[in-house]
Amino acid sequence: MPKNIRLSHILVMVLLHILCLPTASKALETSWVLESKALQEQIQRLLIETDACRPVSLEAAGPLATFYAERDFTAAWVDAAGLKPSAQAFLVALRNAHKEGLDPGDYPLGAMENELAELFYQAGSPEGISTVQAAALDIGFSQTALRFGHDLALGRISPEKTGQSWFGPRHSEHWQPRLDRMVTATTADAIAATAAPAQPGYADLRRALERYRTIAAAGGWSPIPQERILKQGMRTGAIIQLRYRLEKSGDLHPEINRIAANSMTLNQFDTAVARAVTAFQTRHGLKPDGKVGKQTLSALNVPVEARINTLLANMERRRWAPRDLGTHYLRVNIPAFELEAVSAGQVVKTMRVVVGRPKRPTPVLSGQMTYLELNPYWHVPPSIARKDILPKVLGDLDYLFQQGFRVFSD
């Protein structure tokens, strides 16, 4: 990182600290003591006037004007003492946007810090900070908070733009109460919590993202060489790499490998390694047989950077999903070929399901289930009839009869 950027961050941190010290110098303190009514009027003017200074309606001015009108145009992020605690927490939340799977570069954090630094130097002058500057600063914070909250609540992009088959209702954006909570929050985590999905699944993804980024920062893991199936009782050099790969992802405790190294058994596939492989397989939706076959080896050799990208994509998808699924619901994990019945937050039943292929994926949908039909007739979709079944019929005229299909004329 360039030195000038590092120093500017330090300067801003010092600035923010000074602005909130109750024992700040009289000159600095006086510069922030803005006449409340004048600031209200300036905020209102900036929000509901066009560049030509022609007043427009609140509706035309947008959600920010509505937000400020609800609070009688009082400042949300600054007061007589300087930046409110919520404003400082918000700046930290923007710096920590990567923890939520977002890009801090998407938000004008640098511009906000530069503006604060400029105002700090101006505060030491006789003129102090004008109501125009304070009003613009406050509105700028609110504008960025709206965007940050939107990205956390609904995602940076809409699912329709991804090319995926996505159906079902999306939750609506309740920006007003979210912004109201933001301006009263006092920590970065509390700021993020006002908009991020509250379900445990999202929190799990957030923790996994942090863990895998830590692994990546430490160098990631090396691929295990392609060999025959590795299973309990074997001794080979690949098992040494397997042990350290499982240690990196947290499936095998480092102490177990330390003991094996001392006893010269690192190349042995023992019970501890078999349990670790089973744990890895279970986490990745693989057959938990404790053996390293082709599929398990392929999953082990996925680079940590690819795992991080998958986590980022799934955090985004989680923001698209409905927030409240109710007390009882069915959830299909498409990559794991598995359906889960959930009641009061607990999985009470699991079963295998048939899903699509990468080139013809199962559509993602959400809706209310009103009835259940057991052993239904399956009407072959035209695409499957054309692409899958017809080629088999052309190769074997008895195929439909053997498979129990019934053919009807239009």
C-alpha cells in the first residue's frame, strides 16, 4: 500500500478521534456548534431544490428527502460535537464491507475521508464549518448509507441479470426503518445488522468467508497428486499432503499431525484421517465413506480462491431469498441433491432428490406450498423428451415400454 494512503488513513482516524473528544480546543468546538435551525433549513434546501434552485416536491426529491422530512430535516450524522457515534461506526462498517462479501471500493469511503480531513483543517480557521458544508456532509452520509443498506439487504445485482432461472417473490426493500436504525447504531456490526439477512445460514457463510480468507492469506493449500483411491490402512507420500490439506480446512486437528510427525506415521492413513475425510465429505455433500476417491480428491483440490468466490456468490444469493420462510418449510439443496424438512429451525427430515445438470440447471424458486401429491404421474417436459428420451428411443424401439412410459396422442 502506498505510504501516502496509509498516512491519510492515520490522519483521518486522528481526526475522527479529535472531533468527538469533549475536551477539544475551543476553536474546534466552536466551529462545529452550528445553529440548529439554520442547518435544518440548509438540509431542506439542498434536498428539495434543483440545480436551478427551483423547489420540487418531496416525492420527486426521492427517499432521502422523505427520510429527512420525517425528522423535520434535522441532521442525522452530525451534531454540535462533530460526528455522531453512528457516523464513526458507519465509516468502520464501510471499511469492513469485505466481511459481508461486498467491495469497499464500491462506496465513496475515500471521498468521505478526504472531505472530513478538509473540514478538519477548515475548522481551525476563523470561518469554521459552514451550514452548507455540514448539510452536504450529512446528506452524503445518508446517501451512502442507503446504497450500502440496499446492497446488504437485496444484493448488488438482481438475480434476473445473472442468466439464472430464478422465480418466486423477493422481499421488498424497507429502507426507511433501516436508515432510521443505522443513524442510531453505535458499532460497525450494528450498522451491518440493520440490513444483512438475519438467518443463521447467512451468518455461517460470513464466518466461513472470514476463515477461508485467513487460509488464503496463509498461502492456501497445495493440490494432492492424482493416485489410486486412498483409504484406511494405506501408506503413501500423498497421505502426508492429504493430512495437511485436511488440517488447513479444519477437518483434522494440528495436534494429530504433530503426534504423527513425531511417531514417523505421517504417511499412514489411520482412523483419525478417515474421520477427517468423512467430515470433509459430509460438509461438501459427498458420500461420507472416509475414502479419497475421484470426487473427493477433486473437491479437496479446489483452490481456496475458488471456495472464496463460491462463498461470495452464495452470500449474494442469500440476499435475494425471502427473509421469513415461516416456522415449517421445505428447503432443497440443489448441489447436494438433498431436500430438508425444517421445523422451528431444526432439520427433522432429509431425503435425496433429482436435480438438473449444469447445462440445464434446476430453476431456483420460492413459493407457498398448498398441497402434496404422492406418487404423481410424471409428464415428461418437452426439453427432456427431445434431448434425453428421443435419442434413446431411436437407439432402442423398446425403450419406452421397458421404462414404463405411456405415450398419448394430442
